[in-house]
Amino acid sequence: MTERIVIVGGGTGGSVAANRLAEKLDAEIESGDVEVTLVTDDPDHVYKPIYLYVPFGKKTPEDARRPVRELLDPKVELRINRVVDIDTDAKRLECQDGHTTLNYDHLIVATGAKLAPEEVPGLAEDGHHFYGPQGAAKLRDALADFEEGHLVLSVVGVPHMCPAAPVEFTLMADEWFRQRGIRDQVEITYTYPIQRLHGLEPIHEWMEPRFQDRDINYETFFNAESVDPDEHVLESMEGTELDYDLLVAIPPHTGDELITEAGLGDDGWAEVNKHTLEAERAENVYVLGDAADIPTSKAGSVAHYAAGTVADRIASEIRGQVPTATYDGKTVCFIEAGMDEATFVEFDYEHPPVVRDENKFIHWAKLAYNETYWLTAKGLL
Amino acid sequence: MSESISADVTIDARGSACPGPLMDLIGKVKKGDPGTIYKLQTSDRGSMEDVPEWVEKAGHELMETVEHEDHWDIYIKKTE
């Protein structure tokens, strides 16, 4: 009997998992003992870190997209459809077209995170962001016209994708305004929900002196509650008001409603074993990437490494072996420190990051990785 | 003691490292109504500092903290 592995989601986690499975189970797939199917509602794979560069005119939203089919091993069956129901008892998925039903023996859910600016009144009307193609392009136009005034970068939603991005955007904007000769006419303020500038203390310690050196203001314990689009005022739960001329926000995020409806977790984030990525509330289900509620960043590198673990485990299960692969929380992030220098951090569940001084070489490495990322999606790098 | 406080919302952040418990609390308080009582369960010692600090800054009420063998229960009431 053929063992059916179904992957929901065509982002980093889904693509890497599919390709790793195709590689590991090559013989079983060839003989018809195993099928690997990936279902995604977007025919394109999107590499979201590209969007950071769009507001500064360094990339276009199109640079972030490639057809999923081009990235998947030919042995992986691709279905462009939206899964609307996961029945973990019957081990069956229903698709949006109303007539496609997929049965699985092993399920990988990698549905990612999405933006929910509507959770904060006024934010969608007057707040910019760079977490999607339209938002990043709109912000590029707004920044091009912005010659003086107060730019506020507010981290509104936590958890959010790519915890380095708001730090990078702020430092890049500072240098970009300097390069344009208008920094003295622009005030920059960064806000963060907790008592420091970043969730990870070593990153806070790296940020604080740099913000002070570059005249970047900051507000901590600032949890944006509402935006007044007419008066251009951002108000926090803690009662602080900030007047702005240009508001760039990291919007609230949610997971896919599929997760909640399938009973895999709350608020769209699935409850999983943080080492095995097995769903706590269902059998034969793994959840990885942004959709998994694990105590590390919602970052591409997390999805990438977790996908390798999940592929190893499923391959072992199929061969009747005891799965031993585990995920230790490994996370790797580049952090741009301006327009031409960067640093990077590597950490896991047990070891906090060590943040080194930025340099040009790491910035070039980040740009080079952005070009070679597609090899990661293919499961090669 | 704590047994007399009846929480409307329990947030189990045990096993989560700083700033996870505080983030979880802020997220729930943001969505709740004034008067709601939250019980934050945390095993991270840092919560003993950052949670009271945020509760004071945000003007909510820190009702009680109860120490258990492997975690703390922090009771918070959301004000207007």
C-alpha cells in the first residue's frame, strides 16, 4: 500500500520538507510505495526577506517570487489549491474547489503567518509596512516623497515574522536619509512592546548604543492600541501618544484559521513538541515554520532547519525505524546595520546569540544569500 | 491566598523563556475587557521583574504572585 505524505504550504518549510523527502525516499517514490504531494494556494513561492529592500529601491516585489513548480523535485506532486479543512481523525483534507479530497498517512502543516493590521483600529488606513508586496511598494513611494518630519517604526505585533527586520529597517532608513542629505530634517522613533529594544537581550545590547549614536529615539513598553489616521497619532496601551508624519508598523500577525479549526492550536499557531515538531493534539501530524508555536523566531532559517528534522523523522517512520532526528531551535539571522554593513546571529533553544560588530563582508554575504536562497528552497543549501 | 482569586483567563507560559511570558500576557490583555483577571503561569524568573514593571507602566493591577515548586502564578487585573 502506498504511504501518502501530504504537505500543506509552499513556503520555505513546505518546499524544503518536500524536496528533502523526495531525496531521502527516492527509491520508495520510484517504486510507488510512497507519494509526496504538496498543496499550496499560491503558484509562486515567496522569499519575504526581499521585501526589506523594496522601500529603499534596492529590490522589486517581483524579485521575491518564483514558481513553486520550478523549485520542487519532479517527484513531488504539486497541487495548486487551498486546503479548507483538516480532519485529523479521518486523516483527510478538503480543498476549496469543493471536490478535491486528499487522504494522508503523514501530514506536514506549513501554512505560515499572515498579517492582521485590522486588529489595531486605524492601522490599515494610515500605517505602512514592508511585510508584503503591495505594502513594500507603497512604502517605497511614500519614502521617496518623504523629505522631512517624524518617521515612527512601531513593532505592533508579537510574535511577528523575521524579528530582525524592524531593527534592520530602522538602521537602514537612518543611513538612507543621511545618504540623501536629509537626515537632519527627519526624526526617527522606534517603539517596542517590552522593556527593551528587542526580545533577545544580546540584540538589545547591540542595538542601544547604535541607536544612541545615530540619534534614533526609542520608546519601550509601547504596545500600539490605535492609530488616528486624521491627526496622525499612534497611541499605546500604556497611554503614550506619538505624533508621526510617516508610520511604518510591523502589523499584528495571525496563523492560518485552518490550524485553529482543525483543533491543532489557538490563534492559528499549532501546539507542537519543540524538538520533534509533532502536533500535540493530533497523530501523524507535524507542524513547522511560522505556523508552529515554538519558543524561537518566526524566521525562514527556523522553517528550513525544522523541515530537515521533519523529513528525517517521516523517512524513518516509513522505513519502520525509530525516528531520532530532533530540532534544537537553531536559528540564523542576518542583521543589516545600515545600507552597507551587517552582522549575523546564530542561536538555539539553549544558547542565546552572540552579536558581533557589523562589517561590510557580512552585508555582502546577506546579499549573496538572498540570491542563492532558491537553492535552500530546493533543499540543496 | 491565590485560591481565592478566580482568574477569567489562564495563560500557561511555563517553559517559555524571557520575554515569552510577558509577550503572551500583553497579547491576551490587549484583547481582553477591563476587569478581566489573568493568571500568568511562568517558570522564567525574569517574569518576576518584567511583568510587574509592565503592569505598573500600563496602569493595570498586580493582584498577587504565588510561588509553586517549579513555576509562579502571577495574577493581574486589567483596568480601564
